[in-house]
Amino acid sequence: MMNRKEFIEYVAMAGTTAMIIPNLAKANLFGTGTQSKLRIGVIGCGSVSGMYLPHLTKSPFVEVVSVCDIKPDRAKARAEEFKVPNNYDHIDKMLAGADFDLFVNLTDMQEHGRLNKEAILKGKHVWSEKPLANSYKEGNELLQLSEKQNVRLWGAPAVVNSPQFAFMAKRINEGKLGKIAAAHGRYGHLGPHWSAFFYEKLGGSLPDLGVYNLTTLSGLLGPVKSVMAMTNILTPERTVDDKGTIKVEAEDNASVLMEHYSGALSHVMSGFNYFDPYGHEGSGQDKPTVSIIGTRGAMHLIGYDWKPFAVEMATLENEASQKFATDTGDYVWEEGASVVSKAILENYEPLINVEHSLHVLEIIEAARKSQRTGKRIQLKSKFPYPVIK
Ligand SMILES: NC(=O)c1ccc[n+]([C@@H]2O[C@H](COP(=O)([O-])OP(=O)(O)OC[C@H]3O[C@@H](n4cnc5c(N)ncnc54)[C@H](O)[C@@H]3O)[C@@H](O)[C@H]2O)c1
């Protein structure tokens, strides 16, 4: 992993410093090195908090100080379960209560931008579940605000941290596959049953599920220049635990075509209507879900990119497909907040990058615009690439 100095040198070398990460030029954005644990406040005590809290409360870099949920019973129950000293029923109470350093946002997708902004204004670093804002514009404004406030902002997913992503990125960088022509990713299931927000306006399968493959493919093949997409609603009504029968407003079926600056054309499919024998947890999923094809070789990621097991690769030199990167190491998909906590404390730049998250957010918006207009949409944003040198 690069330290901050190496990162700045790399960015400068790429000639894109101003565009990429201007706040790195400022001093003292990271921890002073005197604090041994980063203090965390978690907002949103629903389903995913059941994955985050066991991980965070075991992390040596982190102390979970507070939990918060507008459903107060949920915050109380999580506080009890994970021995968190403070629980609140409103963000304002949490921000005014016990002091902490990193705001971890696990609320409904539609709430992220607004809550992240409140936390940044109160001088907190932010780790947000995806998407970190509801639009590219709002996300960019949050980034600028975080720079002004001298705090850091990051968003899920953490897929670039897996050893399998690293393996694929390194083989691509060293030209093992030749010139990359095409890539494909797919991720779907039958849709969450517990909360309506997944199906309401600004929800949808793209920010919930497509976001993983979009991050993986842009992370491997580089920034995207233009997007064309088709999205639709295949199941117009759903019954969910919190609101009963609801009208589906956001796309539950999406197919996105991307043209990367490298010339590669990639494709991502995501949806809430996919036959899924592996369940929401992805248990037992050991089939390829991401493929990269070049002039001299091809690679397939085994398992979901958020929970990968191996990479199959065949090349001109070795045409029989072989399995590589079968060690999953310490990587778990719910590790983002503890990974950035360690980076803050130890003063280095993690692989997860906010410009990359914003780029993916712009792709999602472009996909929706392409569906609305029937046109190919040009993107503005970029991010530091390659993600792994
Ligand atoms: N469930 C998963 O396995 C999973 C996995 C990865 C990422 N995510 C992401 O995590 C986020 C949350 O998903 P979830 O499945 O846990 O949803 P959920 O509905 O189970 O939980 C969300 C919680 O946030 C609370 N909340 C909403 N608005 C709030 C506010 N303004 N202040 C305080 N609390 C508020 C809700 O009361 C609820 O308890 C989403 O962005 C989702 O995409 C979920």
C-alpha cells in the first residue's frame, strides 16, 4: 500500500493532482499518531449493522462509542448486544453527545447525503455505505465540504481491498492479458424483503448491487468515458416488512454498457429479479461473476466480487485455465470503516478512494439518464488509476 508521500508523488506523476485529490496537499488531515483507537459513531442499526458491528467491535483500531437509529429500540438493542456505551434516537443527539472521530453511516440510501453532510459540518470523518450521496453533484459538494472542514470522506464498497482484486489488477497492469477488450460483471438476487427504501425513488438495484461490479470494473480497467444503459422495473409492486405492499419506483433491472478511456468496453448487469440459489449472504457462490478478456488472455473472478474466492486465468503462454489467488486473506466486505480508521491512525492513504466512489455515482446517474433519453452519456469525473500499482 502507498503511504501518503508516495501517493502524492504518484498522483503528481499522473499529472492529475488538482482533479484527483486536492485535499491530500493539505497537512494534518490524518491522525496525529498519538491516538491508539479511532472513536466511531454508527448511525443506522438495521440489517447491515449486524455485519459491521461484530467486525468493528473486534477491530484493534476502533472503539465504537455510540450507536443511533430513528427506531430507538434498534439502537438500544445494538448498544446492549455490542456493549456500546451510548445510544441515541436522532443524529443531532449523537453529534452533540459523546465525542467521536468517524461517523459510520448505515442508514437508508436516500438519507446518506443529508446525514453525511451534518456529520462533516460537525468535524467528523465519514465512512458511508453506498451511495455516499444521492447524486454526483451532492457527493462532490460533500467532498469539497470535507476538504474545507479538514476531515476525510469515504464510501463503500471495499471490493478493491480483496486479494483477488489485487491479483487481477496486477496481471492487467503487467500486460498478462494483452490489450483488454471486454469485461462483464453481474450481481443480483430476488431483492431485500425488510425495507421499502431499496425500491423507493433514489433506491434501486444500481446503487445497491450494481455498485460492486461498477467499482470492480472501473477499478480494474480505469475511468469510464461514456455510458449507455437500459433499466426498467420488472416487478411493479413488492411486499416489504416495514411498509407492507408498495409501488416500486426505482429500477429493479439494469444493464449498463461502459466505454473506458483505455478503449475497453465493459458491461454490468444488476437486478432484484435474479434467480439466486445462494441467498442474500452469497453462501456457496463459487461461480465466476466477473470476466475480463484481452488479446493475450482472459480472467474470471470466482464468487461475488464482494466475497471472492479465486481467479481463473488462461493466457497465450498457458492456455489451460488455472486457479490463482485462492487465499482470501483477512479481507471481508464489511471492513471499510475499520480499514479507513487504520489509515487515519497510521497516516497512510487506503486503496478505497472517494473520487472512485464519486465516479461510480456518476456512472449510475448516467445509466439512468441514458435510459431516460435513449442516448449515450459522457462522464466528467475520473479517479486515481491504477488503483493498485
Ligand atoms: N443489508 C445488507 O446486507 C447490506 C450489505 C451491504 C450494504 N448495505 C447498505 O447498507 C445500508 C443500510 O441497509 P440495511 O439493509 O441495513 O437497511 P435497514 O433498513 O435494515 O437499516 C437501515 C436503518 O437505518 C435507520 N435509519 C434510517 N434513516 C435514519 C436516520 N435519518 N437516522 C437514523 N437512523 C436512520 C432505519 O431506522 C434502519 O434501522 C444501505 O445503504 C444498503 O445499501 C446493506
